[in-house]
Amino acid sequence: MKTKTTQELEAQRAVLLRQLRLAGPMIEGSIAMPSRKCGSASCECAHGVTKHRAMILCKKVNGRSVATYVPKDLWEQVQEWNREHKRLKKVLKEMSAINEQIIRLHVQDKRHDRDVRRSLKVLPEV
Ligand SMILES: [Zn+2]
């Protein structure tokens, strides 16, 4: 992999920042859609046909799984918020990776400058 320059990394970071500024409502968690029986003996679901679904948003709090029941009229909304959370999580992760690279490059550049200065000092003595 070709190493990027600091300018290239900063340009990438600017793109990510714009993506963050476009953030919409978001919600953390993973969505589960378990099937359930409605309780009616005459319904197909009583015979094992998957007919009714619920939506549950699960997340870990202090290592414990916490579930939030989502009413049907909010399903689409919550799915959108959850997608937005995943998108932003990815952007934040990429942003951190880029800034880590910028830090490493900065250290390398400083080392390079120091080496150049040293070699220049050495030159007149030869
Ligand atoms: Zn049913």
C-alpha cells in the first residue's frame, strides 16, 4: 500500500467532516425482527406459519442486553435512524484512522528534518 501524504489525508478528512455535518437523527443498537403468535387458534401462525413480526432494538448496557420494543408505525423511521448511526460510526472510525496516520507522518517528518539537519552539520567537517 502506497503511503499517503499529509495533504492527501487532510483532503480525505475534509470529506469525512462534510459527511458528519450532514448527520441526521440516529439510534444505536441492532434491530431484531422476531416472529410471534397472535394467539388466535384460527390464524395461520398457530400452525407454524410466520405471519406476525415484532421489531426490537437491542443494545448492550454495561454488558447487559437491553431491548426496546418498536411500534409498527415507527419501523421505517427507526430503521433509518439505525442506518444513520451505522454510517456515522463508520465515518468516525475512518476519521480516527486518518488522524492516526497524520500523527505518524508528523513524527516521521520531524525525524526526517532532524536527520537532514544532522547530515548538513556533518558535511562541512568531511
Ligand atoms: Zn396470527
